[in-house]
Amino acid sequence: MSEPRTQRIYLVRHGETEWSLSGRHTSTTDIPLTAEGERRAAGLASSFASHAFALVLSSPMQRAVRTCELAGLADRIERTPDLVEWNYGEYEGRTTAEIRELDPGWTIFHDGAPGGETIEEVALRARRVIDRALAAKGDVILFAHGHVLRVLAATWLRLAPEDGERFALETGTISVLGFERDARVIRMWNGRA
């Protein structure tokens, strides 16, 4: 009989930014954390101080990198474009309400964004990150953005990438993916330090 799998993948959504606070879609616009975002990111450090991660990956965007730094893991950070946020194309900087004035009923998970990425492209990146995490010899932590992490969680669970819409994810939170025996599960979602 095989040993149960114990590896965990920690997901950290970056701290609050002015755009996340106002609901503006932020992918390629590289904006900093707010003072509150920095405060909450620094609060994560105690959660990870004694944890030995085999791999620390971050989106290269400053909001994710800064969250990683404040969480105390800057010395091991590896930036990867696979963790950048869903490219919103023409919807960059717009709120859902503004987009729905043009396209009632719009959702990023089902309708995408003109000039941006498809959900299949985001899911492909998520699968590459999952493959890297599974190849690591121990726990892994990922610092990234709301929509890409939601797609990653759905993909982890072997659901359709569109099912990521069911996993609301707040800024500055910790979520944990793992196993129950050999089944992929969510161990924690939207935890606060």
C-alpha cells in the first residue's frame, strides 16, 4: 500500500492595491500595494517563518513580488510569467459594472476579454505551475493574483477552468491545496494570517 501524499501548495493572493480595492481588472498594469496591502502582507510572515518551502514562485508583477518579500520569503523567490494575472486585454482597468454596460451578463470565466487571453491559455499556464509544484520535493508556495489562482485551483481539482468562478479569493489571503490520500483537495481557502 502506498504512503498518503502530504505535499501542500500554498496560494497567496497579493495584498490590496488601489485597483483591487475599487474592483478594476488589473493584469498588465504594474501597480503597488496600498499601505493596508503592505500591512497585511507583512502579517503573513509569522505564518511562514518556520516553514521550509521546496519552491517559492511568484508572478513578476510588483504587487505579488512585494507580498512575497513582506511575507519573509524574498531570499528564495523565483519569478515566473506563468503566474501573471489573466490578460484582460481591452478590459484592463475597467470594473465589471463598466464592462456589463457594454456586455450585460459578462463574466471573465465564460466570456474572456477582447484582446486578452482565453481561459484555455490561462489554464495551460496553471497546469505548468502545478507540474512544477508536483515535481518539487516538499511544500510549495505561490504568490499571484485572484483570477489566475482561481483557475489554478479549479485545474488542481481536475474541474473545468471555468469552475474557478466558484472560488472567491480575497487579497492578502492564504489558501492551501493538497491531498486526502491520493485525491486532490482544498485544505484551506481564504485564510487570514
